[in-house]
Amino acid sequence: MTKPTIHIESLQIRAPMRSRMQSPMRPLLAIPSLRIAPGERVGIVGHNGAGKTTLLRLISGALQPSEGTAEVLGTAMERLHSNAQRRAFRQKVGLVFQGLHLVPRLTARENVLIGGAARTRGIRSWARIFPSDMVQEANHALERIGLSNHAETRVDRLSGGERQKISIARLWLQQPQLILADEPTSALDPSAAAQACGWLSDLSRESGAALVSVVHQPGLLPLLADRVIGLRQGMVVFDRPVDEVGEALLQDLYQ
């Protein structure tokens, strides 16, 4: 049996109590059991505050369970304590979040090359001296997203949509085993959004990486996901194949 990329059991995440007199709060997230297989594409939907971003923060290593277990790529999140452990884990996880995590003063190509930093050891990595074949990979990734003419442009001089595309291009260099996307098309027009969803899905298929996306536009679900998980108040309301998730089910979830 193939080991799951994500395996959650009896999970609860609670907000920290500020004083002993404070009454216990409803968990931010409460998931009895969840498995996501390698290469699986999963969309997460739900109202604001439903727990979508909390779930992504958990499986990215930014949060630890209050109760239960969460194992991601063979690493128990509740045992992820040291900086060295976090670095080793995060090298295997590709992120496309709203904050983008780009370095503003570096060029588009340099930001894409940062994705391959873990593949370059020693002082060459710190000095951002990358082998020629990796530079060619970065050029190909920029060409793929239609930004090869901006390879030498600092990213703080690019539009929000262009920066979002660069954060996706960087994943091709990183070669992650898990891709986490939080509203990956938030800065893109409808045509570019569909294209970006295609790039993320292509990367998942080409690399065998699982793709987990928080999706706010239901029309993008078929482009990003084979399976959809609906959250309400921190709990899983449904977990279904994408072709079983219709308008009525989504309306009920958001109401």
C-alpha cells in the first residue's frame, strides 16, 4: 500500500488561551481522519473562517496539532521543533500563497532559481551561483509562463499577476513532493487564472506531487482538483470527487 502524502488522525487545533479564566474555545480545526495520496489533486472550499488556511498552515509545518496527529511526507508535524527540521521539511513543500514569498530586489530569473537552491550545496547556494543547466531550467520556466522577456527585471517592478506567475514558475525548479496553493489565482484575470491552474496541475502530474489548493472560485475546481473537501466551522462537511460537487452542494456549504 502506498504511503499517503498527508495522513491526519483525531486532529484538533485550538486557539491559545490567554488566561486560565478563559473558557475553552471551539477548535479552529477538528478532523477525525484525512488521507491524501501522492499525486492527488485536492481542492479545499468553505466560507471565510471555515479553517481552510489553518489546514494549509498545518500541513506546511507552520502550525502544530493541539491534539491528534498530522503526518506530512513522513514527518510528524507535532514533532517538527528545530529550525533544521523545519528547513529539511520545507524543501520538499512548494508554496503558492497570497504573500508570494518572492525577494523584491532580485530579478525574475533569480527568484525562480531560488526554487532550486536546495539542489545546490555549500557556498554556491548562499552566493546564488547556479549551474548552467539550472539556469536553463529557469529560463524554460519563465518562457513557459510567458515572462522570458522579464527575466532580468526586478520583481518589485512587475505587476501582481506577473509576480504570482513567477511564484508558480519557481516550483519547477524546486521539484517539491507536495504543492500547497492558497488562492493561487487571486491576482490574475480569468484567462490567466485558468492558465495558472493548468500549470499547477501539469506540475503535479509531471512530478507526482500532491496538489492541495484553497479555492474561492468554484469554476476553477475542475482545473485544480479531482477531489473536493468542504469545510464549515473547522469540520469536514463533505469529501467528494469533483464531478459530484455541484452548485446545490456548494450553496448549502456556504449558507
